[in-house]
Amino acid sequence: MTSGLLIYGANGYTGEMIARAATAQGLAPVLAGRSAGPIESLARELGCKSRVFGLDDATTVAAALAGSRVVLHCAGPFSATAGPMMAACLAARAHYTDITGEIEVFELGFRQDAAARQAGIVVCPGVGFDVVPTDCIALTLKQALPDATHLALGFDSRSGFSRGTASTSVEGLGHGSRVREGGVIRRIPLGARTRRANFGAGEKQAAAIPWGDVSTAYRTTGIPNIEVYVPVSPRALSNLRRLGKFGWLLRSGPAQSFLKWRIRKGDAGPSADEREKTPVFVWGEARSAGRTVTARVRVSNGYTVTTDASIAIARRLLEGGVSPGFTTPARLMGADFVTTLPGATKITVE
């Protein structure tokens, strides 16, 4: 007997973490992916059902989702896989969630709002570290300063990347950074926008990055000017600016192939011990014409947050009673959702 949850990409680094945790919590998910060997082996180990299918044809995928009430999509790069899976979820009338941080995927999800309402499903990309903590900070700040016109968000993490996260980051290198100005997303060169920020462990220099909140925080808060920052050393900032001058090269096929080859030769992702030792400090600042409000929260390692948050959101959708359409994690679960996750502190507002 399954719960109605299907985890696609369950054999990946993060997908497997989620599959193991969901099974341990009694959810009995169906484990799915395109690689029969790893999927079927993991399913046997965990006592779960499995399904093997690719994402090349939406009709075939929709048939493979039969009986699923919630899909948790964990197979990136989401720029290539989210579209087919969203289309299949709409056809199968299964709630769509994923663990992306890619701006294009959030914008695609928003464009499915009307179709999702008609199908009676929720489309909620970014149910992991990308972007749950920052999205909750954004909504907290909007509630504290309703007339805010500018929103800055950010996080300080020393954790390593999984291969999937690293590959997605490499794909974006040649496209610069992104910010939202006057309600419109625009590109800026890497390292072009910097500021000082105290993420929770002392003030540091930070640079703007193309994080998913440039899309989602606008849907969550309506604030028209949004930036997302991470700390950078002077050397890292110089490297970013240098890379920004070679975007055309970084976007080329040979450069992408080489960088991803290097990633595949590395570790699958941070070990359990490394995750335990690397919490994340999350920060946000909202400004209006005459006031500034700051909010902070400390959370577990990003991959741990992704595991805990994605399962909690899947549970909420399985319970039913949610309004259909596109939504964001904080809109679905509330501004305090991040504080309910293991290892998280309360949100402080100043």
C-alpha cells in the first residue's frame, strides 16, 4: 500500500536521502527514475514499489504517474526535466513539487497557474533548501513591513555541493547573475553587485547571485526589487568578475562538458558528518521609504533542510484541502514553516 507519493530521481544524491527519510517516516513512496538498476535496487532495500521511465514523452510519463497524488521531482537539471514532468502532472492530476533553485523553472511553474487550477492540482517548485528558508524569511519581512519596496535575502553556508547542484551551477555560470528591479528580472554581470551583510555570524562582504528567490519572493511578497546574496572573499569576488568576462566561453559545449566531467569525478555530495557540522545562516532585509527591518534564522545543512522540508510539504499535499494553482513554499506552509524543521532556530526580527 503506497501513500500516493512518487519520488522521481530517487537514486540521486538528494533523491535517495529523501526516499530513505520518507520510508522511515512510514510514507511508503513509489521510487521512480530512468535507471532501472539503481531504482529497483533501492526499492528492494527499502521495501518500496518502483517504476522506471524517462521523461521524453509527456503522455507516457502521465501514464506512469497513475495512482500518484503527489510527485516529488528530484531529477535535474530541472531546466530540462521540469517541463515534461509538470505537463505530465497536469495530465495525471497529481500535485507537482520539486527541489529546484532555477529561476526559469519557477517562472515556468507560475505560467502553469491557470492550468493547475483547472486540473485541481498544486504546482510548487523549490520545496527544499532552494528556496524554503529564504522564502519564509521573505514572507516574515513582508508581514513586518507591509509597504516594503526593496528586499535583500541571502545565506551563509560552508557546505559542499552534490554533483547535481554543482552541475546546475556550472550551467548558469555563463549567464551572469540576476536581480529583480521594478518587478522585472534582469541579468547583471557576475560580481557586479555587492554589499555588506551580517548573515548571523558577523558582517561579511557579499555578492548577488541568481538564486531562485529572485522569482519566488516576488510571488510570495509582491515586493518589486529583490536581490539574493552569499558571502564572498576578495579573491572569490575577483574570480567571479573574471568569469563574468568569459560568459560566451563558459556557455560553450566543450567548456560545459569539461566542467561537468570534472564534477562527475568528484564526491557524490557532502557526507553525513559534513552535513552535521555545516548549518546555514539565513538573512533578509526589507526596506521602505523610511524604515529597514532585518530577519535571521539558522537552519540545518541545506541537503538536510531539503529532505525535511520536501517531505513535510508532500505530507501537507497528501492531507488535501489545499487551493489549486501555482504557489510558493511560504505561501503554502506559512512564514514559520522553516522554524518547524529539525535543527532550525526561531526567526529573529529587528
